[in-house]
Amino acid sequence: MKKFPVNSKLISKLTKDLTFSCEKAKRELNWNPKVYQITFNMMYYISYFFINIYFKWIFFCKKFKIFDNPNSRSSHSEITVRGAGVIIPLISLFSGNVFLEKHKLYLFGLFLVGIISFIDDIKSLPNKIRIVFHFFAVLLFVFNFQYFDLPGVYIILLLFLFLGVINAVNFMDGINGISGFYGIVFLNSIIIQNNYFHSDFEFKYSLNIIIALSAFLTFNFRKNAICFLGDVGSISLAYVFLFFISDSLRFSNSSEIFIFLFLYGLDTGYTILFRVLKKENIFTPHRLHLYQLFVNEKRYSPLFVSTLNVYGENRRIDTLYD
């Protein structure tokens, strides 16, 4: 009978030189395991903190009946807690005194859109009121980054561009997981991009949002979501996107950064063009976004569509740095 090829003697021979000591790595690679351990522990406790906040928010919404009721345009069929994205404006308060002092106007604008969007989540507001608040928030954004040094035409174009981004991100928040995953991909890409150009980067702020979105996905990325970001989350997230794009432009002066919003531009551009060709009012509610067509018409799983969209966007951004 042939002996089994692996025995205790052979295993002993293969493993006698193995060691769990990290002295060689410390000596030759200057590796410091304490740094990674501290970072991991921080991320663990921050994630635990955010998950607890989401739980408390879910109980709060159930008590005060802050729900998203499905309608003819919805991709979900069950009543779901909304407004979990309220955490996004609040994260800025934990980003350090230097950040708070440096970006006061941005933070004021962020809370402005956050508050009006939260009210809109509870009780639907007229479009005119929301647009006025969004305009003032974008105006504060322009002051924060001193865009008024630009020619007047460029400022007007920027205002419309920023308003367009806010609405495009809000429109895309329609299926489970897509905004959470896209936010993580976007912020990771921003971190990579800023490593190429400068070190004066709000890393702590971006990392806190990434962890908060990761915790949110445990409640949202499932067949029947437990909670949604709501307008307060998607619009605040769009405002955060604009912040990091503008912050990066101060150093890179490269329009390449706008490619990070390609998915939103593609979907919004397609939808507007399609409705114009059909001679429809582009401001009325509809179900013609690309993701809605895949989910509602082609009957693909919302989780599959979210994953496919974000994976494609991640691969496309990766090619920029290959």
C-alpha cells in the first residue's frame, strides 16, 4: 500500500525554518506592526460606533414613522426607514478643529443642504424651495474655495455644474447599495489621486466617511434594505464629492478629477437626451434612469446592477493610474 505523501516528518521538515517573529521585517523593511494594529483597532471601533448610530436611527425612525413608502417609480416594494444619511453631515464635526476652522463656509453649506433635505425626507417640499437652498449652499461652496477669482462666466458655469452634480447624485440613489459603494469607490480614488499630487489632504475626513458608508451597507446592501440614505444622505454625499474635487483641483489643476463622476454624468445625460427626444418634460418624475431600466424592465437584481455599475467604475478609474 502506497504511503500518504504528507506525514509528520515531512511537515516538520517544511516548517522548521518558519517563524512568527517580525524582527526581520522590522529590520529590513522598517515595518512597524503597532501602526497597523492601532489603525485596525481605530477602524474597528469607528465602524462599531457608526453601526450603533444606525441602529439607534432605525429605532428613532420607526418610532416617529420616518419611512420611504414605495410608489410606481420605486425599485423597492416594502416600507423602509429613510434618512440614515443624516450621519454624513454630522461626520464633519468629528474631523478636528483645524478642519472645522479652515472650511467653515463649506460646513455651513453642508448643513444647509442636509437640513432642508432631511425636512424633505419627512415632508415633501416644493422643488423651488429645495433649489433655492441648494443654490445658496453652492454659493457658500464657491466662497469657501475662493472661486470668485475666476471670470464671471466660469463662476456661473461652475454654479450650474455643481447644482447638476448634486441633483445627479440624488437621482442615482434609487437601488440598494449603489450610493454607498460608489461613495467608497469615489473617496478611495480621491485618496489615491491625492497621493500623486500633494499631502495637504483631508484624509481623516475621507476615511470617516468611507467607514460610515461601509457600516451603512450592512443595512442597505441586501434584497430588502433595512434603511435608505434618503435625500439628506445622497445630497450631502454629493456635496462631499464636490468638496474633495475642489480640494484636489487646488493642487492638480487637472480636469481628470471629474472622470470620477462619469457614471452620474452618463446616466443623467442619457436620461435627459432620451426624454428630450421623446418630447417629455425632463422635470417630471419618471422611471427612465439606466439602472431603473435594468431593474424594472429587464428584471435584473438591484444588488447585481449596483455591483456591476460600481465594479465597472472602479476598473475604469484604476486604468488612470496603471
